[in-house]
Amino acid sequence: MKQFDRAGEWLVVLPDHVASVVLAEKLEPAPQRVDHPSGRPWLIGSWESADFRIGEAGATKIATLGFSSAGPQRLAQIAARTRRVTDLDSLGGKLPGCFHLLATVDGVTHAYGTLSGLRKLVYGRAGEVTVAATRADVLAALTGAGIDEERLLLRLLVAEAVLHSVNTPVWRGVRLVDEDSSITLHPTGRPTVTRRWNPPLDRLPRKPAAQRLRQALGDAVQARVDSGLKLTCDLSGGLDSTSLSFLLARSYDQPLTTLTQGAAAPGDDDPMWADLAAEKLPGIRRLMLTFADLPTHYADVLDAAKVPGTDEEPFPGIEDRPIYRRIAALLGAEGSRAHLTGEGGDEVVQGGSAGVFDLFRTQPRVALAYLRGYRALYHWTWSDVARMAFDQRHPYPAWLAARARRVTTHSLDDESSPLIQMPPWATPDAVAAMRDLLADEARRTRQHGHNWTAHHTIWGIRLCAGLVRRTVPLYAAEGVRLTSPYMDDAVIDACMSAQAHERRTPWEYKPLLADAMRGIVPDQSLARTTKAEGSPLEHAGIRTNVAKLAALCEDSRLAARGLIDADKLRSICTSFQMRPFTPYPMSMTFSCERWLRDLESTAAMEAS
């Protein structure tokens, strides 16, 4: 199928059913295909041979797509002792790496992605059977599905984005396999989706939790080393990337190249901390980028994507897209074939400070001390405290049901509102539709984990993973695999096992990671307590490219669907009504607008 030529890496999972033969023909010509032991098509798609490993024993085949510590021999051993497909559900946390797990056992097909959603799976009905895929747009092309405007509407949310909306496909009839679940495709063509992981209870004390994290993160980095690819690594100066650089330097037998960007804003001390870390990494080669070397935010917003693999969904953080492109081109020119980034470290290692309210139920005296610390650190008022405590009286579904009735537009003045909000340029019809959509979601959703701390942690991880996943094709276009070891299943499980009040405190910065890296990362780097913030550059990018943003308001595709008031959006852009929280809703809106236009460009190209 012609549209798959631009899909980048993609893979479709077919059941061991006669109808799969016809579906495979629709997907041809595809560079790769692997059959079930029966001879019927099982996996078909396009992927790099270095990223795909397979082992088999008798009527069982097991494969991984991505970075995996298991080679063909290990997978064959696992296949030999596998009796049921559900035996494989724990492998994601036991095999270091970040990969899709794919299996066929006695005619039963099984698959899952990663807990973060960095490698996700979707599924849908294609003729007589249900099939799964790694990309929603590929499955939509196979089934003839169009855009689901209600799901697109979810991408316009400003504050308190609904967890299920973070990675939900925006195509009709295409459903997400929940990140903590697996899908089984039976020989009859019928699917079963089963939970494969529950967040661990956060009961592990700090010292053993740090040991678990040290092992998991070290194994995650080693899985990248074992790929045999030429590796590079971020060295931003932050503790997350600094830890990866030192772990990589221990086991990588080639000269290590690191990437450091210049100060993002006045007072940004990242470069200083990167320099201090680099002094303890002898023999490394440093790529240094100042912000003068990079394009401004939104510089390419009028340009069609033209990058394979970017048609699946709107690109979150579209303002950063030209910067990612430039960095990817630089790394590709340096010969990098996989680049390790510290993305996900904040979300995985720390979780949310809101855990103080869960702590009141078990250790009220400790919780009170923490509350005082957070009030001083974040300048919480007592009304803020009361609101946050009130919000967490009920589980997530009840919370969402109450908020669904009160969806409103955002004033752009403050992100601390207790309401679910849409941007001020959302139409009244869009706001009303959102209320109905979220009310329906509240009836079907569930809370992730045993408390709000776990739920917020998972929400943050999946939100970050969505951004990284959409950035991957930009790097792949330059021959570079972008990879985030912090988002490996084992790393997530290790961090979430730790007592929440010990992995994040108001007095120490990332204490769990600092303890885990002691003896590997110099104490001087572990002592850092600051974090850079780059929003001034984003505001500057908006001012520089305001004419381009205004141009996207003309003949707006979102406005044509009745979702936004383009005149109001243009007015806010061109009159510089830049409130503190204007950039985020602008980013989400222009991401959706750009995506709709790119789909039109792709369709026109395929029709020519």
C-alpha cells in the first residue's frame, strides 16, 4: 500500500487465521515478513534488522522489536519453556530494554508494548479478524478508518489532561492496548486484552529501592551497548543525563560522544554543571550547541512534516520540532546510530509532590512536615492545599465525573485552576462536546495504582513518553534511534516500588537517583539542587514567528470542524496577549492544526 512508504518503522500483528493471508496482500509490498509456524503471515512491516530479534522452539516463536537484552538464543530458550501466552506477560520487566514483545504459541498470537507507552500497540477490526499494530495510522489505512474528531478534541485540553487521552489514537475504530496490558489474538480472530502489570505498592525503603534503581538503570544502558550500534548521549548538566553518561562511559568500549546545549535562559546553570561532569569523563568528545546554533521555536510551523512516521498523530510540542530536527541532523552527521536521552527522568524517578496527601493516611506527622516544606518551596497557599486535598478525596473516575460537568475555557493567567480547561479560542460547541466526552470517559476509566501518587506518576510518565515517541521519527530520518532508558519497564517498576515520600522530598533533589548513582557519578554532580527552565525562549520564538502562527489561523482546519474560533486565536497571537501560560495551549492547538494540514499534503502526494 502506497501510504506505508512514509510510515517509517511499522509492524502489523496478524492472527493465525486464513483471513490474514488476504490482509497481508493488502500490506504488500512490505520489506519484512515473518510467518506463524503454520505458514500463515504473523508479522509484516518495515523495521531495521538490528532492532528485531526472534527465537523459536517447536510451535512457538518469540520476537522483540526495539532495544532488548535477549538475543535469538535466549528467546529460543524462553520459547521452549512457554506453555501459554500469558506466561510471557512478565518478560517486559525482566528483560532489560525498551521493546515490543511479540509471540505466537500453538496458533495463539500475543503482543504488548511498554509501560510508558513509548512503544505502544493499537488494535482494530479488519474484515473477519482483529489485528494489532505498532502505529495507529497504519492500522487506519488498513481498515479505511478516518479521523475521530472527538479524540482530536481531547488534544486541545489545557489543564489536568485526562490520563486516557494522553496516547489514545485519533482514528475511528482504532483502540489503544493499555500500556499496562497485553493483547491476545485467538485463531478465531477474536481478541482478548488482559492486564499484565499493576503498579507496585510504594513500600520499599530508600536504600534497597536505590539499589534496585541502580541495577535497573545500569541494565537499561547495557541493553543499548549490547545493540552494537554507535551510541551518543545527552550531557545537559542535569542529574538524569549525567547519570546516563557515566553509566555509558563504564561499559562502552568506544570513545563516547556527548551533546550539551547552551543556556536556555538567564540563570540557566545547566552548561556549568555539564562542564563539571565532563571533567570527570576523560576521553569523551563533546558536541557543544549554543542556542544561536539552533532555530527558534515554531520556525518550521508552516512547513509540511515530510518525515516518515509523523502522520500518526499531532506532534506535541510542535514549537520544538525545528530544534529536534537540527539536533538529529548533527548527531546523524557525527555517525550516531542511537542517542540516549534523559527524558523521563523527572517523571519516573520523582513522581508527584501531591503524594504528601496520601502520606497523611499512613504517617500524618511526617506528612505535616513535608507539607510545610512544599508550601515553602512552591509557595502554596492554604487555599491551594485545601483544594488539592479536596481533589483527592475520591478515586480518579469520580474525580473525572465531577470535573466533566464543569469543563470551561482557560483564562491563560494561572495553571492552578481545579477545573478541566480548554483554550479560550475553543468554541462553545467544542466545550459542550468535551463535557459529554469526559462524562462518558469517567464511566469507563479506572484509577491506575492504589493511590493518587501512583496515578499522577503514571500520568506524567505517559505524557512524557508521548512527546518522546513523536520525536523518534525526526531522529530516525537522520539514521539515529532516540532512546530513553528511564522509561524502560524495569526502571519504572523500581522507582515506583520506593516509598513516595523518600523518592521526592522538599529538601533534596532526586534523592533516590542520587543514592543509586553514588560511587558512579561524582559527588559534586550528585549535590546539584537546581533545575533549568526554558520558557523565556518559547515566548521569544512566538514573538519571532507570530506572522507564521497567524498564517495558520487562515483557513483553519480546526475552525472548519467547529473546534476553535480562529479569529480569537489570531487576535491573541498578533496582539501579544502573552500570559504566563499562553504557550502550552497554543502549542497543542497548532500541533493539531499542523497535523491536519500534513494529512492533506500526504493524501495529495499519494494521489498524484
